[in-house]
Amino acid sequence: MRYHKYSIVFNEIPREITLAFSITGCEGPCKNCHSPFLHDKNNGELLTDQIFISLIEKYINQISCILFLGGEWEENRLNYLLKIAKRYKIQTALYTRMNFKDVSRALKYNLTYLKVGEYLEGFGGLESVITNQRLYQLKPKKADITKLFWPQAKPRQL
């Protein structure tokens, strides 16, 4: 598994300070993709155990969640990394263009949060009240938390 970059983000998972990894090899593309450089699985750096663990340990006092922006196409490796994060008592998250029912049970078991649905330009991202995408909190029980992105949103008049 390779990653293009990592960063600390504050708005991808509500109420979490998140270490996010942009994983390369996306099988998209979504129309008007904002990250076409992520399609090539050879882009980026190899996400080794050593790099992953060193970043967790570097930021352990600053983060509460680890997010993979993609990576489900390497499910075994992704599950392995999610298990490492859980050992550090860190919440885990995945953004995927898949449908909820198509994400494996094994992945869901190792995730706290799961965003599903490809980006459809006319519907917008999670901040749009008409989005097709959904963010679920899977633990302690499944709940659709997409509306947390809409604190000031008002329904559009048709």
C-alpha cells in the first residue's frame, strides 16, 4: 500500500483530530476527480509498518483518529494497519466510494467511522444537504452522522 501524503485534519471526521493518509491506487475515477494523481498505484511512498507506527507515536498525544482516504482495494493490508491503530486506542476511519453493503464485514469490524458513496458533482460532498455520500459511526452502534456536517445548512427551495 502506498500513500501520496499524510496530514493532520480537523474537518473530515466530526469531533476528532485525525491523521489522514491519501492512499494511491484508487480505482475511480469519479467525474471531475479532485485528486487524479491518486489513481496511479505506483505514486507515493510505501506505507511500511515502521513509517505507520512512527507517525502514530509521533502524533499520539495530538490525534484521536486515523483516516484512510481510500485503500480498500488492498483490504488485507488496510485491515492490518487498522488493527495496529486500534492497539494504540485510536479511532479508525475509511473514506470509500463503495456502497455500505459492499464494504466487507472485516473492514467494518476494524472501523469506527465509514464514509461511503462516490462523489457525484451535482450532489456535492458531505457538507451538502443533498449529498449521496454518507458518514457512519459504526461503534458503539451504527449511526448515520452525515448531518453533523450541516450545522448551518438550510434545505434548498425548489
